Amino acid sequence: MEMSIESFEELVTDELDKLPDDMVDGLENIIFVVEDRPENGEDLFGLYEGFALTERGQYGMGELPDRIIIYRHAHLAACADEGELRDEVHTTLVHEIAHFYGIDDEQLHELGWA
């Protein structure tokens, strides 16, 4: 599947807007970024960079924002059409937001999101 970076960014924004309010209302000091692929060559759909809420002690003003990165090439390579792509982006967003809240991969697997 092919899609421009601009169109993919719009799709990610659309899927982010569709997430439940109780999932996104608690997000603080976090940015969402689209990149083509990880610099280290790993095959990832997304990545959470930062400190989970459960690991924050004296977290406060002046901190650099945490980042959720969505990787375009991995998503396009795995999906045959836009419907599949939207589903996979949705799953990736939920997965990475869960890491923000301190939910690890094992718990996500148990919940069916990994």
C-alpha cells in the first residue's frame, strides 16, 4: 500500500480523534509524531518515548514532552487497504498510549492489544 506522509498524518490524526475521551483526557505533556521508520532499523509500528505515569515522581513544568511515534512504512507494508490501515493505526495508538499510562506489553497482550 502507498500513501503520502501528509495523508498518513491526516489518517493518524483522524484515528486519534476517534479514541475515547477517557483515554486521551489524561495525556499530559505528550506529542504525537509520524516518522517513516525507526533510525535503528527495527520493524516497529510505534514507540513510546518518555516516563510512564506510574514512573513519574517529581514530574513537572519544564520537562520535555513525551513522544508517541507512529511509523508509516511498517503500517503501509502490513496493510492491504485503508480500512486495515485505520485499524492498525488505531491499535498502535492504543498500545502506545497504554505505555504512557504504565501498562506493559505483557498486560497489553492479556488485554488483546499486543
